[in-house]
Amino acid sequence: MTRTVEWRLVLLLFFSVIVFSGSFVAGQNINDNGTLTFDALPEGDAYNIDSGDIELGGFTLKTTWNIIDGFLKLISPAGPPYDVIIDVINGAIDIDIQSLFSKVQGNITGFVVLFFLGLLFAIIFFLFLIFFCCCRLLCDNCGGKMEQTNSSNFEKLRCVYTGILLLMLFCLIFGAVTALAVSGYTSSQVSDLPDTINNNIDDMLTYVNNTVKEINFLIDKQLPWTVKQVSNDLNDVGDLVGVPVREGLRPTVGAAIAAVYPLANNLSATLSAMEDVNSTQFDLEYLYVDLDTNLSSILTRLDTHCVTCNCCSGFAYSGLSMNMDPRDTQLSPSVSGTFPQEALDASIMALRDVVDLDLSSAADNGSENFENIPTVLADTTSELADELTKVLSKVSGTISSSVEPVESKISALNTQAEEVQDFLTPILVDVVAYDGFRDIAMTVVFGFILFLAGLFVVGVCLAISGCILNKSPPSKRSSLESCGGCVIMIAAALSGLLVPPFMLVSSFTFITGDIDRLVCDNIISREIFVETIDKPDAIIDGYFLGDLLFQNSSIDITVTGLLNACENNKGIYTAFKLENLIDIAQFTNIGQYVGDLDSQFDNITVNFSNVNILTGETRSSLEEFQNSSNYEISWDVFLAELSKPVTYDVNQGNDLSVLAGTMRTAAATINNTGDRAAIEGFAEELDVISKPYGSIH
């Protein structure tokens, strides 16, 4: 029995686990089933930003922001001018004002109109302020005299004007508060910006450095121990592979070996029985001839004697013969019977050949060799196991040397990150500093607006209170009403001084257009990336980021892809397609270190041919016995004939000894002494003949 065992090691799986796994169960050991349990990876340095602390941000007054966004969409309905943005990125902006305006007309027309309206409002309000001052100061309060005009709807108009004034004050206060809230939110974001950027860069470097520590841990600690376990498995291949193979074959092979022993015993017993039959057949043929001769002699002499002495009337002897059928036993060579002597001889010879092979000893040898399968497998694979052990012993050093270039690149990455930090730090410091001035300016301006609004509110409240308490006309105002009017006039005067420059500054902010909707919103939705730097051949031939990061525009890395990868919790290596910078496959391709393991193990052929239960010679002998025509022997007929008494009288069914007794009785009646003595002599001969032949069957 020859069996080829394909025995494969799972080295590729093991090294894949080493490279990619991020967590191991504490406690380095191997159990009885060969399962490796690794130590936990080192924890590494802590990160500045915990994943649970990350906030997506967003302005808190969402309703207000939606109102602002709706207004911006109303005055700037066109989509982003991506062709202009691409030209700006390429540094190829068209300086032709008319051509440029035609590209962004749908984006800036509304803002241009608002700019001129704001500018016109500032100019008109400034002129109105000048005319008002001239009338009040130079023309002796011209147009400001207190003249009461009685009308039926005076009270209604006063209520309407008061309501309009209060509504305008509410809008003014709400706008100022919103502006202060936006300014405060911006300040909080800007103040955290340096720490956020630096912490992110530091965390990236921490991630890289922790990765280096983990790689070194795997190479210095895990890899040598694992290689040792693999080497031990190679040396224990007899127990690890041979024993399972043997036990897997035991139900079939063991049963076959166990069946040989009763087969050998049955074959020996069959041979002995067939030889006994053959011997009995030979003896039967020989004794038949002798018996037939003796009986014929007695019968002849008896006939002769009875003729002379007339003894035939004394007893019947004419039926003296044998009870067997010679045709069924081939008792005489002169009789053609059905007993196949040649088939029996051939069967005995074939069966004797099988018995001489000693099947029990062959089964003993086969059983011994079957139990030695683990040893045979170990001996067969010892040379390959030694070779692989030597190769594996060099793997640690080989992989370590392969990791060194990666560590160099990582060190270079650290240096580049530090340079980026050094470049960004002064810029971020200046941004925070200038943002402080912006915040102060915003606080002063909108604080002053709130102050003016407060004056208006106080003045209106005083005027309303005085009007309620004093029902007199305006020409007879009470002190409370006059105080309220003065407060309102002071607020109006201060507004007149502040509103023109404020509107002028506000008008210039419309020149930039809808930056939030055209740029910021599209950054959040990522549409601006899809239509510009992510679009192949839009800026350069191929992908812009691929050329920027890897100097290879054929690499399809995009900002949208990076953001999607981060949202799906994919690793940095996958998100940034760093296989184009560091090919991690060189560490997972163990074949470059240990060669083609599959082909080496495919060529292992373990010869189990010495596990012989039935050799070719034994099988041939059994087939020869099977084909020896022993089934042609009519054993039932043969045994039936042998069971019959040979010396019975066919006619009377009497045994020869009975016939001898009959003859003695008849002899006693014979008066002639000579005849009586002759008959008694014949009876004596019958007694003598019946003794050796009566037991043949």
C-alpha cells in the first residue's frame, strides 16, 4: 500500500497574522493542539486626542444659519465655477475681466448689487445726517418745531410707529447677538487650531512610532519564538502528521489485518480436511478392490460347494454384494464416477501453496509496519525538515534587514512632519494673534450696536411710560417723556455717526461673493474635490494628489477617497495607499525568505509499501485456489455414500456378520460333517472380512 501525504505548513497564515494583527491574547504559549497564543503588543505612547473626544463641530444657531444660507442662495443661485477654481489651482487665472465676469456672473451679480446698495445707503444716510444737522443747528431747529396736528387716528399711528421701532430694535439686537455668537465661535475654533493641528501631527507621529515599536517587538520577540515552534513541529512531524495518518487508516487497515488471522486458520483447517478426504478416497478405492476380490472368491467357492452338496436350499446368498454406488465414489478405476480427483488434487496443491506462505506471519509484519508509520514519515522527511529548519533560522535576520529601510523612511517621515510643524507654528501663532484683534474689533462694533439698541429701548420705554402717565399733547411733554425723547435722539445721533462707516465696511464684504456656499459647503459635501483636484486630467494628466504625494499621477488617490476611508475606519496605510511608498507585501511574502514551500512539500512521497497484508504472491495463490474447480466436487453425494455400511447385503439389507450367523445356523442343520465344516468356514471368512471393511465409512 503506497500513500502520498501532502503536508503543508501554515507559515503564510502565521506571518500574515504577525504583520496585520493589532491585538494578541496575553501569555505566549502553545497548547496540545498546536495553537499558538501570542503575547500582547506593547501599548506604546498615548495619543493626545482620544477617538471619543473628537467632535464634528458646527454652528450652534442652526435656524439662523439656515436663514442666512437661504438668503445667500437667493442672491447667488448659480453653482460653483469649477473651471475658475481649476484655473486658480493651476495658476492660470484669466486676467481678462470681461471673460472672468462671464464665468462667475451667476455667482457674484447679486453681491455686486448688494454692494452698490450698501454703498448708496451709506452715502444717502451720510447726506441725510448732514442735512439734519444743518437744519437743527444752523436754521434754528428748522423742521423740528413741536406742532401738534390733531387727527382722528393719532393714537393708532403712534402705536404703529412704536411697534415698527420696537421690531427694528429687535432685529438689530438679534443680529448683533448673532454676530457676537459667530465671532465667539470663530475665536474658540481659532484659539484651539494650533493645538488641534499640532496634536494631530503629534498623534500621527505617535502612531508611526508605535507601529515601529510593534514591528520591532514582533521581529525581536514573536518571530524567533514562532520560528522555534515551527522548527519543533518540523522535527515532530512523525507525531504531528504520522500519528493522525495512522489513526485515520486504522479503521480500514486494522480491520483488514485482524481479518487475516481467522482466514489463515480457516485455510489450514480446510487443507487438512481436504487432505483427509483425499486419503479416505484413496483408502476406499484400495479396500473396495480387496473386498470385492474376497467376496467374489467366497461366492465362487460357495457356489461350487453348494452345487456338490445341494446347500442352496439352506440359505439365500445370491444377493451377496456391496451397498455403495461406485459411480458416486469412484471406488474402482474401471468405473467412471463423478468424483473429480483431478480438481481435488489441484485445489489441495493451490491451497497448500497459500498455507505455506504463512499468512499469520505476514499479518504480523504488516501490523508492525503499520504501527511504524510515524517513524517512516519522520525518516522520509528528515532531510527536508533539516533544510527548512536552517532556512527558518535565518528568517529573523533577513526580515530584520528588510525592515531597516522602512524604519529609515519612517524616520524621514518624522523629520518631514517636524518641518511642517516648524513651518505652521509661527503662522498659527500669527493667526491666533490677529484673530484676537478681530475679536476685539467685532466685540467693540457689535457691543456698540447693542449699546445703541439699548439706548433706543430705554428711550422708547421712558416715552411710553410718560405718555401713559401724562395724557397731554407733545407741546406739553412731561419730564419723563422729554427724557425718553432725549435718549432716543442721542441714540439716533450716535447711529448717524456709526451707520455710514459700518455700512461702507459691510458693503465691501460682499465683494468676495458667497464664499461659504460656493466653497465651504462644497468642501463639506466634497463636491468641490470631486469636480477639481479629484477629477482625472482636470488639473494635470492623471490624478493631482497622486502626483503631489508620490510623484506618480497614475495613482488614483483622491481627497474624497481619503475622507471616505476615514469614515469607514480604514487604516492610514489603506486610506493613503501607502503601498506605493512602502510595499508591505515584501514582509508578508514569506516565499522570498523560505522558498516555494508548496513545491517542496508536494515532492514529499512517503512509501508505505512495506505495510503488506496480502502480497502479490499470496493474492495469486488465493486466486489460483479459487479457480481450481474444487466446487465441482459433489460433497453431499460423496458424504452420503460414505455414511452407508459397505458390507451390507443389498438384497436383504443384512450385514456380513448377520449373513455369517445365518450360515452357521444353516450349517448346524447339515448332517454331512464335511459340508457343515465348509459352510462354517465360509461364515468364519465372512466374519474376518467384515471387521476391516465395516469401519471404512
